[in-house]
Amino acid sequence: MAKKVMIIVGSDSDLPIMKKAVDVLRNFGVDFEIAISSAHRVPERTAEYAKKASESGVEVIIAGAGLAAHLPGVIASFTILPVIGVPISGGPLKGVDALYSIVQMPGGIPVATMAIDGTKNAALFAVQILALKYDDLALKLKEYRINMAKEVEEKDINLSRIGIDNY
């Protein structure tokens, strides 16, 4: 079966943060592949990943990178697939530089940008994109939202029952 989502990180140090995206995709039953490729250290390889993604059945790309964070933009420049960029925290600016690098893409090459370390939302956004085509994912997303609401309601009931000091 073709992998629907490709996850690319700029460094192996980004993998622990990207694990939340992996967990979400697995929970929704979305097939994915994951790779390490740097926009700066192996630009040709990064371009090849982007160019070959749609040929291999990939429908959405999640790209996470820290510091200068050019990875999502470089990938987006080589494909028309939706690219979701995740700025990864780190360095002296703690991910703010990565956020600016991703969110300030020039007109014509869009990258959907998540919060710093927002890998869970990146995966959920990928699932939302796929749910436009796959009805089973749309149903799973609706169920996910219902369950989130139930959890909040249960927490509120518990807070009312035991009070703030015992919560």
C-alpha cells in the first residue's frame, strides 16, 4: 500500500519531537514513511524526496526542521503536494528562528506552518487533508473530536466533584 504521508526531518535530533506526529498517524491508521534529509547538507537528496513523493503515492508531506529551517520551503519548491512545516525548538532562539523561516515563505510557494514543536497538529492537519478524499478518515476525525469533547466534560465534572485543591 502506498504511503499517504511523508515525514522528513532535517536531523535525527528532530525525531523525538516528530514522534508525536508518528503516533497520531498510527492512531488514525494512516500509512507514512519517515526520512532524514537536510536542505543544506544534502540538497539534491532533499529535492529527490520531494520530486518523487507524488509518484510513490504520497499525498501530504510534513517537514520538520530547526534553526534556519529551510527544509519545508525547499521541499515545497519541488512539489505541488501540500507541505506542512513544523519549526523544531532548539538553538539560542529556541525555535523562533525556525518559525520565522517557515512562516515567511515568499508568495507562490506556500507552506502550512504549525506552532513550534507542533508535530501533533501537523499530523492532524495531514489527516484533515486526507479526509477530504477518504471517508473513513473523515469519520475517524469526527469521532476523535467527539472523544476530545467528552474528555473535557469529564474533567470538568471531576473538578466540580473534588474541587481545585484535590484536583
